Amino acid sequence: MTQNLEQLMQLLQKEPGAFCVSWIQRRLRLGYTNAYALRDEALKAGLVMLVYRETADGAKEYAYVQTGQASQTEQVWISEA
């Protein structure tokens, strides 16, 4: 596991809930490309999963959550799997 992936998992333990690539950028002070690659690494490792929710206008809003956390966030997210 890379150092950045370990840092991401520590952050998610402190701040559980849905997040996006820009959240990773801000928290770990990474550029977009590195944050996107880190998100991909976490997805491939099964540490996070893609979820979505429908907005009031019917559009889908996507984010990522720790595996098993989708139903425990403030607003209910639906797993893509």
C-alpha cells in the first residue's frame, strides 16, 4: 500500500462519509492527476466504492465512500455495484 493510500484511509477513518477527487486534493495537498490516481488505487483495492444519489432535478451526483459506509452517511447514497 502506498503512503498516500495509507494517508487517505486514515483521513477516511477520521472523516467518514462521501468524498470526491477534489476532497483528496485538499486533504492530502495533491494535484488532480495524483489525487485521481489515488482514487483509482483505492477503488481497485476495494477500499472505497462509487455511489450516487439523485438530486432534486433528477440528475445523478457521484461520489465515493468507504466500502460498507454508503448507508451510514448523512444522506443515503446508492451503490453502483
